[in-house]
Amino acid sequence: MEYARRFNRRRRKLQPHRISYFSATECAFAFALASMFIVLVIVAPARLIYYSVLEAKGDCSYRLTHMKHNSPVTALVAPPGCGTDWVRYIIQQLSGHFVGNIYGRTGASVIAVEADFLNLIGPVDKVIVVIRSPFECLRVSFDQMQSKPNQLVAPRSRYVNRNLWEKHVYAASKNWEKYYKSYLAYDGPILLVHYSNLITNTYSEMYRIAKFLNLYPTKSRFDCVATSPVTIRFKRTPVKLPFNPLAFVANHILSQVRHSEKQIMGIINERIHQEEERSDIPNDRTTSVS
């Protein structure tokens, strides 16, 4: 035993002492520098690329969520092909919350509920109505039904076929009138969003929508939505055709569509004047019929 102790003591004396060349403070400083290098060189560029890709896709709010508290039930309505897709995109990106529909989540958990029929939503507190020319609505809805999955426009042969295009114009124009009459009969708070104004005055219309929904987005959010590829795409629809699709529709059907348009625009003007009288605020947004 004594021999083993002496041997171990002698071995410890012969071993070289470990020398620390850095103090604890210097080690902590080096670790902080390495962390900053990783953040600045790797993490920050990666986040910048990630959000740039999202903005290029039109995802200005990055992550949509459901409402955490009860909010007024707002209906977003328009006939098929009349532009609720674009307005839904604007509302979602400005608010950061989902817009529901009658087939999924509805009520106070979403910022608004999209539908064709107002009565399918149930009791609502306010309504957003997208106003669009019947001829444009008919074009868009027809293209959606008759075009192939990756195409925006139906083939010319579909328009020439009177059993398809002319029948669609006749039936859908009647529904267009019924839809708007039901929307405009609503007696509560209502916001009329003209699709043509969205194209020519995108910022002002987005501000109107945000104010109606009590939203307060930043200017950068407005800029992102206004210049996104999604907005640009909606501004270009319906796609211009190398032929006049109305040439394949009988004159008496076209007269019926124009009569329906004149009736609805008259009701809209009356509704705008009623809102002016209630608020006693002058308004120059009277709808004109061409």
C-alpha cells in the first residue's frame, strides 16, 4: 500500500500542469461574438429570404389565425364571379385573421364570412357587398366552369356554343339581379365595394374596408397587399379575349342584362343616398350606369 501511494504521488508530480489561456470573462465574450456572427450571417439572411418568398407569393400577414375574442359577424357577399376572392384576400392579409365560409368555420371566430346567399350565414352585424358589372361576373363565372384546371379562359369553342355561353348569360344574369336585391335589402351597416374602384383606387378602397372592420394595419402591410402578385392577378381578370363574346348572345338577352344592371345600380344609388342622410356626411360615390 505504501509503495502504491508513493508511486501515485510521484506520477502526479511528473504530469504537466494544465494551463488556461483565457479567463472566464474572455470565454463569455468569445461566445457572445460567435452567437452574433451566427445570427447576422446565417439566421438573419435566412429569415429575410423566407419572408421575401412569402411576400412574393402574396402572404403579407405571414400566418393567419382565428379570432381570439368574439367579434361582430360580418358577411362578405357577391354573386359568383363578382370578386369576393380578391376582397377575401385583402381582408385576410390586412387583418391577419381567417375569412370563413358557410362550409367551414363561421361566426365570431373569423373576421368575416364569405357566401353567395346572405341568409345562409344566419344573423349578421354588418355586410360587405362587392359590386361588379354583370357582364364581367358572367365572363369570370363562365371561365371558371368551362376552362381547364390550369387555364384562366374558356376556349373559344365554348363561347360559340349557344347551349353553353348564351344559356349561361340568360340564367346567371337573372340570378345576378336576385342576389343584389337580397343584399341591398339588408337594413344594417353595409359597405359597398365597387370592383372597378378596387382596380383604379386600390389603396383608398382598402382603407375603406379596414375602417369598416375596425382594422389598423401598418403602411407597409397596405403596400404589400397593394403590390402583391395576387392583387396584380385579380386586376387583370377577366382576361381580354381576341373576340367579342357578346357577339354570340342574342340581342334580347343582352337587353335583359342591361335592364337588370340599370335596376340594381338605381337601388345602389338610393341606398347610398339613404346612408348619406343618416350620417349627414356628403358623399360623391354615386354609381353611374353606362
